[in-house]
Amino acid sequence: MAINLTKGQRIDVSLEKLGIGLGWDPSDTGNQVFDLDASCFMLGTGGKLVSESHLVFYNNKVSPDGAVQGADDDTTGDSSSGDDETMLVNLPKVSNDVAELVFTVTIHEYDIRRQNFGQVRNSFIRIYNLANNEELCKYELDEDFSTSTAIELGRLYRRNGAWKFEALGKGYTGGFNSLISKYLG
């Protein structure tokens, strides 16, 4: 039975191969297209990217260790009734210099299109078992992110040799570049 998480809640993840499903629905905004992008930042113990190639997103679909595979870019968010983008994670393959995997969603061309997450509803992140598609947990954002153009949805992190997941729900202005500045610097 899947666990519905609240912001800040943490759970143990005993799976080895898992899917990270990310979903959202644009609010009723006429014919506007919302292009949201899922990314995974693979961070070392200092909270920074291990290397630039440890950022998995639409321009770099596989991590150097092969542990994280990025999603195909869904440029409209309305082509599915469930996950809009999915990332695949093989936890035993994550290199030892990676301490955590942060999963984010950003709005492509938010500044040109004048879009923010206040115009997006039903956003979530979920973890499921790749072997049988059974959902382990789901975190549905229920806050108003009307000024945010990038959101950290959740993170997988190592603690005492085991993997855990934390529901984050933290918004940023500045889109993808705000996250690059935070994790590359």
C-alpha cells in the first residue's frame, strides 16, 4: 500500500530499481502551452553537483555511472493521465561519491511565456517499484507556488548505508538557472 507523504516527511526506500514519476496539470489558461522539465541533481556530501555530467535532464539523459536515466521531454504536460515525465533509478549503481539525488521540475521559457507554478495544479512526485509498478509513496504539492518557476519535489539520500526519501516541496524563482546556481556554485 502506497504512503501519501507530507512536506518534510521521510521514509526508508528498500527498493533497488525504481521509477520516479513526476506529474502536473496546467490550470485552465486558454491555449497556453506549459513545458515543464524534470531533472535530477546528483550531489556529493557538500551539497554540490559531483560534476556537470551528474545533472540528468533533457540534454543529458544518463548519469556517468548509469544509475539515473532521464525522462523524455513532454513539452505540453497533457499527453498522459498519470506521470508526465519519469526518471529511472538503479540505486546499487549510484557511485559512492553521490550522497543524494534531488528531483526537480522547472518551467521552460517561464520568463518569455510569463508562467509560474501558480498556473499549474495537481503536481506530484511518486516512487514506484520498476519490477511490478507498485507505488511505494507519493507526495502531492498542496502549497501555492505562484512566484516559483522551479521546484525541488523530493530527494533520495544515503544515511548509514541505506537510502531514504524526503518530500521537499521547495520553490525558487529564476527557473532552471536558479537550481544550477545553487548546486554548481
